[in-house]
Amino acid sequence: MTEVAGISADVLRSYIERIERLEEEKAGIAANIREVFAEAKGNGFDTKVMRQLIKLRRMEPQDVAEQDDLLDVYKRALGMPLS
């Protein structure tokens, strides 16, 4: 095991290589997600709205309700119609 300034080069290399493999997998997954969005768009779906739905589905229900309420308050303040 090689050490430089108290750092194990083998352990560091292992971490770096694991992270690099995960980054490659992440890039592959991102490409797959782009393909699904392109397919959905090709079938007439609005991908911007789909992304908003995905974001909302990740949120807790009380956070979604709070966000909706705040959006309504801001719309009223600007004189915009409520949805």
C-alpha cells in the first residue's frame, strides 16, 4: 500500500474509481430519462408539465398544499386569476 503525506493512494484510487463508475451510470440514466421525455413529447405530452408533476410527486402532501396556497396569495396580490 502506497502512502503519500499520510494518504493511502490505493484507498483514494478506489474511491475515485467507484465515483467515476457511478458518474458513468448516472450519465446513462440521464440519457434514458431524456429518451422517455422525447417519446412522451412525440406522443403529444407537455414535458414541462410532466417535470412539474414529477417534482410535486416527490414532495410531502402538506408541502404541496402550502405551495399551492402561497401561489394563490401571490396571484391575488398581482391581480391574476386563480386556477
